[in-house]
Amino acid sequence: MRFFLHGLRECAAILLLAAAGLAVAQEFPTKPIRVIIPTAPGGQPDAVSRILTEPMTKILGQPFVVDNIAGSGGVAAIATAQAAPADGHTIFVADAAHWAISQALRPKQATDFLKIFTPIRQTHQTSIVLVVNNSLNVNNLQELVALIKANQGKFNYGSAGIGSVHHLTMEAFKNAFGLEIVHVPYKSSSLALPAIVSGELQMMFAGLASITPFVKTNRVKVIALANKKRTPLAGNITPVAESGAPDFDFGSAAAMFVRVGTPPAVIAKLAAAFDKAYAIPEVTARMTANNIEFVAQSSPESTLEMVRADIPRWAAAAKFAGAAE
């Protein structure tokens, strides 16, 4: 009888907690929702968030306010989001640089991202492509690899700096095919891309959206896709994974997070609301017009799985690059 009563008390406690969580979710949100972007205005995370602001305000009945906190590799933005209450009223938009690369570069110093934040959903992804200067007499990945192997150490590549997505992706590429290519880091990809056109650099991995203007005017050649999975915006670009390196997968993704400790019912309500926003034709049309590879269907669970898979991949790339402390 004692065990039976103990079991009843446990069940009652669980039911009370569930009821409390449901009540919190029904009341949420009770004030404006702050969306923290760890970059300056103009990038894709910023564009996605601003496109979603109006429909999300209508769906949940509270204003969504985008707050750009740039600089320091996202450190200031993370600290601001971490200091917010775990109630769902502060959303942090992050990408692999925050949940994987920072830990890969500084494993002894970086805080475990998933101990601070928990996902709502994936927002968009970025196709990373390998582009080369037009002077290189190559038209596909096999020809490029053969050319580099015949001239080891004679070509160079650009990046947005040591530890950037561009740098680590190229180092993983070099490791996969046994290549020697000299790294020339720039302060940003916007400075490196014109150097591809001018011939100062021979090649680079870059975001498809940023390279598109150069491709449309035939000023560079696109040789391969770093993402393992083909995407509509990347057209017929062949993935590196289909050209000799089957495990190569270095696309970039972004997702929305809240503080660990946020009630699950609140996270579920936010995820469902974002799904509704992504289903609005005007929203998806605006994203397509901005070359944003939006993720129409996502969930906290699938996003967590994606983040966990990303961490060892970027850790391995940092090791290839010799960039990890």
C-alpha cells in the first residue's frame, strides 16, 4: 500500500508539472520577444529574422525585435543571450561558428554551447561552393585535383580568416585529397572574393549567395559543392562527396535557440509558430528572392541532432588545419 501511495504521489506531481507547463505556454508570450543576431545587419541570419518579424508578431501577438550584437566572434551576443531569463522571450540565432567551430578552435576555453542553449528550429542553410579563377584550365573537381597534384604548393586559396568556415572547409578538402595549397587569410570573404577575380588567389570555398554575382557575370568558375546534400539554389553543382570524398559535408546552417531551462511547452509553441510563418507564401517568396535556402520544416529534436553531428565534423577540420589550441 505504501508503494502504491508513493506511486500515486509521483504521478500527481508529474501531472501538476505538466499542467503548470501548459499554463505557462498558454500565457506566453507576455512581452516583446528579442531576437539576438551575432552579426551586423545585412547577412542572411539578419535577413531571415527580419523577414519573419512581421508574421511572427501577428501569430503570437507580441512584437519581435531584432537586435544585432556584432563583433568578438559572437562572444558579446552569446553573453547577452545567456544572461536573459530562460522564459522564451530572448531568442539567439546561431550557426556552426558558435555551436561547433569556437569549441573546435579553443576546446579548453570555449563553453559547451548546448549547456547554455537549446534549439527551437533550424532557420536556413548556406551552400558552400568551391570557386576558382577563370585562368585555371579546369572545368570539374577531378581536373582541379589533378592540376593541384601536378603543382603541389604552387597555388593559393583565400578565406575570411584563420578558423573561418572557408578556411576549415578548404583544409578538410586538402586532407581528403592529399593536396598542398597555400592559405592566404583575409579579414572577410568580401575582400577575398575580388582577389579570386583578379587572380591574386586561385581558389576559395565561399557561400553560394555571396559568389552568385561573380558567377552570373562569368568572372569565376564554380567547381564543386561542399554540402553533401544537393539543394535547389545550388542547381547542378556536383558535391565533393560525389567526386571522391564520400564523407565530405561542410555546408553551413543556422538555427534559433533559447536558454536551457526554458519550459518545453514554450519551446514547442515557438517552434509551431515559426512553422506557420515559414508556410506563408509571401515569406518564402521573399526568402527565395534573397537567395536564402530556408528550412520550411524543422523541430527542436531534428535541430539538436544536426548540431550534435556538426561538432565532431568541425573539430576534425580544425585538427587538419592545425588551428585548434
